[in-house]
Amino acid sequence: MKIKDITDWPPRWATPLGTLDTNAPIGDGVLVGLSLWGTTIIGLAVQCPDGKYFCSVRAPANVYGHVLEFLKRNQGRKLREVIDAEIDISDVIQ
């Protein structure tokens, strides 16, 4: 299963200028940071040529740990690759 299929991605990203953008150019940006917000939300920082963009993704509680570990292992990769990558959650989803 792809990570984009089990998490809720935001429609808008916080831009380097502090505004929100629904068409932020983050696909080729590099995942450079993670922050934990509770038990279902993970904050992401993506480095792009014009600065860092920020958002939060929501993961179901039963796969949150898997998603977090997956994102940690994939820091430094292009966000487009991370979003399209496969994640194994077979031990959680029956």
C-alpha cells in the first residue's frame, strides 16, 4: 500500500513567506524534518529551492507508528518519491 493512500495529506502548505499555498511546488523538495503532534498527526518540513515548506499529515492511530518510522527512514528523499513509496502495514491491517 502506498503511504499516500493511508494518510490524509493537506490541501495547503505553509510557504517560506508564511502564507498558505494550495499549489506549493513541493514534489521535488526533499523531506528534511519531522515533528510529532499528538498521536495521529506528524508535521513535515520539505526543503525546496525557494525555502522550507511545512504541513501536517494525519495517520490513523493503528498505523501511526508504522507511518512515523517510514517517514524517518525516508528523510533526505524527494517528497514525490516518499508519497509514492510502498509501506508494509500488513501486520496491522487484517
